[in-house]
Amino acid sequence: MFNPLIFHISRKFSKSVKQTRFTRVSYILSVLAFILATLAITLITSVLYSMQEFQKNRLLNYTPQIIVSYNQPLGQNGEIDTAKLQQAYTQLQQTLGKDINRLNLYAGGKFFLQIRQNLIEGQVLGLDNSNPAAIYPSSPEASLKPEDDVSSATTQANANNLTNTHDKLVENIPYAVLTADLNAGEYYLAIPQTLAYQYQLNVGDTVTLINNDKSTYLPSGFMPIMREFTISQIYADNGQNNVWYANVFDIARLNLSREVNQVNIFLKDPLAIEQAMQKLAQANHLQVSATNPYALTSEQTSTTTTTTNQASSQTSQADQQEQLLTPIAALDWRDRLAVVFGAIKTEGRVTTTLTSLLIIIAILSCLITFSFIIVEKDRDIAILNVLGMSPKDLNKVFLMMVVGLLVRANIWSILLFITCTFLWPFYSPYLAISIPLQINYLQVALTYLLCSAAIFIATAIAGYFIIRIRPAQILR
């Protein structure tokens, strides 16, 4: 334990250190090294965290996250099989539970939008907002904007029960789209406000939606499937959502199909995709595809038949399996966006490794500084040793000086960090980083604690060996 005598001697040593020019400069450089190291690490990790959160809010919250395919159609010819769809939703709810934020009957993919002479590639999400059974939670009130008022408490309670939680839902489908006119067979399209502003589009304008993956044969050759759509809704996206919305059966027709057998899962935390895919694989006996690590497929089993009785029994078993609604495949968002988030994580690991070198420099600076102090105070140390102070207590004296250095350095570093984050909107454009800064306070606190602990432990270990001097040789 630190007693008052050790604290008093440590204060005297600290004051005497500042009276000598060499040790004073060395002490100041140690403080500056720690301030710069911790400030660099906290700022860089905060920027990388902000980039990840910005991309998650901009890309993942609105794009399809897990697309589950079933062995039977959930809707066809413009009509939804409500019983099968509810069965599919129940299965997914039992598998993923509270991880689910929203479910919807799905048809979509990457399409090209032809606007006059421009060709734009984008993500189209097909949904049926006219049928309450097609979107889960079914009521639009579950996604009301904060300023909207819900008069029915029962409706809101039902929406909360559907997701097994009373937390506020993350917006995966804009409220304006949930209430827009997207009836089947009308070929209506809802587009974001930024796209409409960029190409001067208004409600009622017609654009051509092109599916480059599907084609039809004409006398002049193969032609991509395309269809004119009418813009029925322009929703406010705040520059974050670039998804186009249309009716699920209209998009299915562009995929040359009148059946819809896929369900899209929106997760509460899209970055927890690995755990969600593992749950789906275990519950539905799916395995990772050999050609795509981000896809799950049903387990294939092959048997050979030798008699007619064996063949008929296998046929009856197959008929029974076909009557059961089961998932046969699943594909998650990493198939399209893994490169983006992989690059952010790789950049984070590299920059964290490089900035960790600053901590090593700060540790070496502190060790050199206190080595100089011990050498300068060797006569005082020898006298204290002769007077009966043990090397252990002498080490505590210098550890108190280290604590004082860390307290001063942490205070200055935190003040500079607060200043940098407060002024972020003013100087971030000059760094070519146009994202809002989001701070993970737990991560920042751990950074300061770990850096302080590393310097304290390293100095304590080094001081244990440096402090062992021989008073007889020093006092001769």
C-alpha cells in the first residue's frame, strides 16, 4: 500500500525533476508521446467505427439481408398463399427469434433503370404492401416515424409482440413506401428522392426497368427482359437509401416467373449475420455451398434403387416431403457487400497495428525518462536505502511519479479528443471524409485504460531492476 511518506517523497522528486533542464525536457516529451499515441488511436478507431456504422445504416439496413428460398411457392399469379407464408414466418421466428427485425415476401435483385439516355444500376426490392400478411410485422404503425401518433395502443402492442421485443424497430422499409400504391399488375415504382432530384423525375413519369440476367429470344437476337414502370412514390431517403421498390409479383414477372418462393429477413444487427446463418443451417439441415461461402443449400443425398418396391417407397416419401414447407437455400448480404465491409475491417486492423507502434514509443520514452531520473537521483536513493527504505518502497516512489505522469497525460489527451470530435464537422471535409463521427465510448475508455496499464506495467517491471543500486558504491 502507498503510505503518506512515499507520496511525499514522490512529490519532492517530481518537483526536483522539473528544476533540471534535461530531465524536464525528457519528462515533457514522455507526456507528449503518451498524449499523441492515445489521441491517434482513439481518433482512428472512432473514424473506422463511424465508417462501419455509416455503411451499415446506408447499405445494410435497407438492402435484403438474408434471402430464404422454399421448396413451394408462397404466392403465384398475383395472389399470396397466406397459410404457407404464415407458416414460413413462424418457422423463421422459431429459428431466429429476437434477431428478426422484419420479414417480407421477396422478389428482386440487381436491375438497370433506363432514364432517357441514362442507364443506372440499382437494387430493386419487391414487396406487397397491400396485403397485411406479406410484411411482418404486418401493420405499418410498427414503422411509424417518431413524430407520428398511434391512436391504437393495441395495434402497437401487437407489432411489438410479433418481434418478441418492445425495442424500437430499425427502419428497413421507409414508411412512405409501406403506404405507397404498389398494386400488382400496375407496374408502379417507388424511388428515392436523391435519384429523382438528380434526374429530374416526378410522380407519374415512366422509366424502363431492365433485367440483364434474363433474356428472351427475338428474330434480331437475344433481348434482356424489360418493362416500363410508372413512378408512383418518391420517398425521402436522407442520402442513405438507394433501393427502388415495386410490387413483388411485378418483379417476379421480370424474372420470368409467376411464382414467388422467397422470403427476405431483415435483422436487428446486420453485422451478426454469421450467427444467424448458423442458426438457419442447424434448424433446417442446410450446408454451406461448395461454390459460394455465403450461401446455404439443402443436403443432397443419393440412393440407388434395385427393385420396384424400393422405387415406389422412395416416391411416396418424396411426395410427403414435398407437402412440407421447408427452406432449401439461403443467401446473405455478404454475397454482394462482403468486399466493402471486409476492406473496412482490414483497414482497421492495419491502422490499429501501425498506431500501436506509437504506444511502444510512448512506453520507451517513459522508460528512458525514469531511467534518467533514477540515475540523477542515485545519491538520494542510496541515502533512503541506508535509512531503511526497502527497494520495494523505493520502486513505489517512482511508480507514484508514473501515475502522476499518466494522470496529466490522460487529462490532456481526453480534452484534445473532445475538442477534435467537437470540431470534426469543420475539418473533416479537408480530410476527404464526409461521414458523421460516431463515438463508441466503451471503446475509447478501454483504449485509455489499456494504454495506461501498458505503460504502468512496463515501467514497474523496468523500475524493479533499475532501482537496485548499491549504496556503498554511490556514497563513496
